[in-house]
Amino acid sequence: MKYFLKLNVVSILYALMVFVPLELMLNVYRISRLTNWEIRTVNILAGITLIIKIIGGTILILILTKKWLRGRKANFFTVILWVPYFVLLIYVIASLFPITNGGDTPNPVTGLLATGGLIVYPFYILILNFACITNDDKTIGTV
């Protein structure tokens, strides 16, 4: 049961890792309107946040996966398990903060970039899971 909870916590972190930069990217106009910042400033801050989330999130996920999940094959469920949490986060934010101003809708190109990122993201998770399997875990069955 503990392993199941840890697996879900790691999956939630994976969902948050993609959710925060995506929401910042999609809500540039809204953030600009509410904070009275220029769109350029909001884009720069969203890019900086994206870089910090990629580097810091990758390090955090690697540490947690090695410490909590210890190279089990069930770790690969995180490749799929982050999706329901991501959809839930999107639904909650869309319900709590609907777009009421027509000028807040994102560009069509932003949706294209988001779709491309979401297609590549499971491969990123897969690579992180492979990186967390240590040499000791690979040689358990051999003598």
C-alpha cells in the first residue's frame, strides 16, 4: 500500500511538472491583463519558470524515484498514471477560473506547441524511469 501511494505521489509530481508551465504558457494574456505587465515580461517569466521546472523537477523526480520506488518495473506505470492527474488539474483550474474576457484566449499556435509537448512528455518520463534503474537492479537475476 505504501508503494502505491508513493507511485501516485510521483505521478502527481509528473503531472504538476507539465501543468504549471503549460498553464503559464496558455494564460499569458490573462496574467498580463491582471498584473499590468507587458506580454514580453510574462513570456520571459514563463520561460524562466519552464527552465527551472525542467531542471529542478527532473532532479526531484530522480531522487524520489530512486529513494521511494527503488527500480521496480511497476515504476513504468507513471508513464500513464500522470495523465488522470493532469486532466483533473486542468478541469479544476478551468472550472475555478473560466475565461470571461475574450482577449484572454490563447493563440492557436500555443495549442499546437502544447500538443507537441504533451506527445513528447511520456517519452521523457520513460527516459527518467530508465535512468533510475541502477546497475544493481539490472543484475539481480544474474550471479
